[in-house]
Amino acid sequence: MRTKTQSSVNLKVVFISCSILIFLVIFFARSNISSSSSKPISKTNLSQEKVEENQHKLVEGCPTTQQCTKMPISLSDALVHYVTSNVTPQQTFDEISVSKRVLDKKSPCNFLVFGLGHDSLMWASLNHGGRTLFIEEDKAWIAIVTKKFPNLESYHVVYDTKVKDSDKLMEFGRSEDCRSVTDPRTSKCELALKDFPADFYETKWDLIMVDAPTGYHEEAPGRMSAIYTAGLLARNREDGETDVFVHDVNRPVEDEFSATFLCKGYMREQNGRLRHFTIPSHRARAGRPFCPVDVDRRR
């Protein structure tokens, strides 16, 4: 999540445009409310009590025009950062657009991101008003990023896997223990992440992005457990569904583990190196198979 891409200019332009558009929408919406509240209200349509109640709500929601039209701090920070930085997110414009479309529909929401990187401020800003939590393996990197952007929420975690063991972990993952839907902390599957902060397990995540831990060399932790646990968190929620995104699916681990444990039947699309899955709650409907039954196999 920390490398440069050739799409820096496009990303900056799009991000700035989106931010300005959001600001203008807020400004005009508040202006309309302000102008409408200044017009006299006929007592034949509303009682005096109703008029006073409406005026009270307007005062509570928007004490002054200045407060109503002020750009959120997280958004202004993001604008300044991406305009002045030569380092841009690893994902391409098209890849980011996949997740952004879902965020446009679901935000503000609970968004879990594996990895703290140059795109973190962007994700937090796109989920303005919601909660965006970043899970990061590098403690020194957390200190660097959060010193510059103290409003970003992150947890330092430790992984005990290595990319070189991915084949063995895939074999473990095919066992019945890994097909059982439960809280990762009580799972018997060796792929389940069990020692993370309690909040990681107890929050109902609406979106999960797997773009970490490091996975480009044999001694790196790899994303085997992150991918498996993301699917388990989605299946174990009480109801609803979770959108899960996996980046770098051009690599064997991300490709095989996402297809196996997030399931091809739950995949909505792939754009470049990014895959999007929508996984429903398995607790809401008893007897749901770990992966959807393939239609062609049933015929």
C-alpha cells in the first residue's frame, strides 16, 4: 500500500473534484434550508407550536451559516495532502472506483482496512461520518502516519504466518474446522486471526479491504489469514452482508485464497488487481453452505 503509481495526476484530479462537489452540495443544501426558514409561515397551515418546533430544529441542526457550510477537517486534510504529495495510492483509478461505488451507497459505515498506507486518508475521507479502522503490522510506520494524521484510527498487530507456508495453510483451510462459521477467536482453524483487539471481532463491518500485510516475498507474513478471517467476520455477523475487497490478486496467494475462502460464487467483479466479493451473514440463515453451490454442478 506504499508504492507509487502512474495514475497520480488522475487520482488527484478525481479526489479534488469529488471533494469540491461534496462541499458544494453541502453549501447549497444548507443555503436552501436557511432561505426557506427565513420565509414567513402561514398560521393557517401550521400551528404556532409547530412553527416554533421547526425553528428550534433548524437552530439545533445549524446554529450559524458558517458552521453549516464549513468543510469537514478530514476532507480538507485529504485535499491538502493529495495536492501537495508526490506519493499516491498503490491502487489504480479504476480499482479505487470499485470500492468507492460501494462506499457511495453505504457510507457512513464501518470500514475495516488491512494496511495503513498512502491511501488511508482517502478511504477515511470517503467514509466521512463513519468509522474507518486500519490494521497495520509495522509499528514504526503507524507512528509516522498518525503523527501527520492523528485522526486516523489504527491498531498495531502481529502475524505469525509466512508466504512460504501458504501451500500448507491452504491444506489446513480445506478441513472441516475451517468451514465452520464462528467467532475467529474460538475457531479451530489455523488460518483464523485470534489475538487481535476485541473491537476487531465485535464490530459489524460493512466493508473490509484486504491490502496487507506484506506479501511480495517468501518471508513476508502474506495475506492468507487476513483473507480467511475477513470472510469469517462477514459470515459470522448477525444479519446483512459485507463487501470484501482483495487487492493484488495477480499474485498466487491473493488469487487462490480469495477464490477459495471468499468464494467465486460471492464474487461481484474483478477490475485490474482488485476483486470485490459480497458475503451474506450465515447466522441469519441456518444451513447455508460455506460457498454458494455452483449452479452448473447441480444440473
